Amino acid sequence: MINPWQYQINIEHISAGLTLKDQLIQWRFPRWIRGLLRQQKRLFINGQLASTATILKAGDIISFDLFAEDFSGLQSYPANFEATISVVFEDEDYLIIDKPSGMKMHPHSPNEDDTLLNYAQAYLEKSNSRNAEARAMMTHRLDRNTSGLVVAAKNPLAVAILDQMFADKTIKRFYTAEVSHDIEQNEGTINSPIAVDPQNPYKRIVSIDGQSAITHFEKIAQRTLKLQLETGRTHQIRVHLASLGLPIVGDDLYGGTPAKRMLLDSTEIEIPELFSSRTNFYQKTSNLFDSK
């Protein structure tokens, strides 16, 4: 096995007194990865092989390696150097990218390479990450015509942890949308299940037979909303707003007034550092409506 992802993580004061096992659980390591590291004797504290029952002290350094061979079905996207992406933040584990409207998130066929993750892979191949080949890996999606902040992992452990953070709502996402009609409510919550439209598999509808979907909104101008997703269903904001009679401007699938592009933008993300007690907040500096 070659090219490991090499981790060295400093233990903070807040984690002192935890066992190594409890710390890995708190960091949201999947059970199978915890078992792999334990069984293959890859867990070290301060350079010494360690049991998962070891009590941690502030200042301890946990180290371990992971290999591509440890993961089945590892995401892989060919690099495309023909376009550049706007990276808002980068650390050793993930990127936050400002996706333009009209760009797809990932390929849907082997010959497709003009997507955000292809361009993200090209970006990563120009840099180094954990002494291993960095890979652009998807953790969540934005619709093709939605712009704004999106998280892409750089290694498979980060994918697993970020997936859990999205699932348990630790990561908070905020959007701005311009709608086609005046908004009457100042704030509210839309709690309406969403299902595939039986007449059109590319479209979604509000249906009691659908999956739970919750969107919070706040009016910030006569036709502008700030929205927070509590769930992440396909087309969730678009369907929920259309169900209120407020389709998004430029959203021709759900009855929005015509525009050059759909005016829905992922503007803010609140995300914890993967191996830290700190939480970071990222916000777009450009305005969604500058190019409408």
C-alpha cells in the first residue's frame, strides 16, 4: 500500500479524560474505520501504539494512516484544467467552493468532465494534501442552476465525517432567493414532504407520500428571502416556495418568472472543524443579484 493519508491530530483540553474510542466516536468516525484502525494496529498516541481504551490528555497527538485500498467504491473524477473554480476556504480535509449557476456538480456519464468536481480535481492536483493524491469527493449537492457555497471533501474519511454532519444537521446552510411575487409573511417554516412527480421524474412535488422536508425562511426584502435547510431533499427550496405561490425567479420548472438564471444562491455555511471544537462560518462576498 502506498500514498497514505497521514493524520496527526492534537488533543484539545476539552477532550482530556476521554478514551481514544470515545474521541473517535465524537469525531464521527464510522464504526468500520474505528475497527480497521484498531485491528490493524494503526492507532498511535505520541508515537506509541495505543489501545482505544487509553485515556487522553490535553496535548496528546493521535496519529494514524488510511489508504485508498481501505475504501471500496472510492470516488474518482478526471481532472479538467480548462476552467478554474473559486475556493472560499481550504484545509487538509475539505474545500468550500463558490459554484456558478449552470455548472453541474458531478458527471453523469464516463465521458463527461465539465462539472464542478472535475474542476475541483484539477485544482487539487496543483497542490499537495496529506502526502497523498488529493481527490475531490462530493458530500452534498446543489442543483445545476443554483449557485453558491458547496462543500467538497479531499479524502474519504472527510466524506464519511461530513456525511454524518449533514445527516445530524451539525452543518447549517443558508440560501438567498428572489421570488416571483410579493411576500406576505415575515418568517415561517415550511414542513411539507416532497416526492417525485409521477408525471415527470425530473420534477418534485409536495406529497404526503414523500420524504420529510423542512425549510425555514425569513423575509429580507419585498421579494427576497433568506432560507435555512433543515433537510436536503432534491429541489427542496424550489418546491417549497412554489407550494406557497412564491416560485423562484428564473425557475421555469416550477413556474418562476423568466430571467437569465435562477435566482437561488447558497450564501452561508456554518461548519465545525473536523477534529476540533471550533466552528467556522463562511459567507459569500458577491451579491446574487449583481448578475440577474
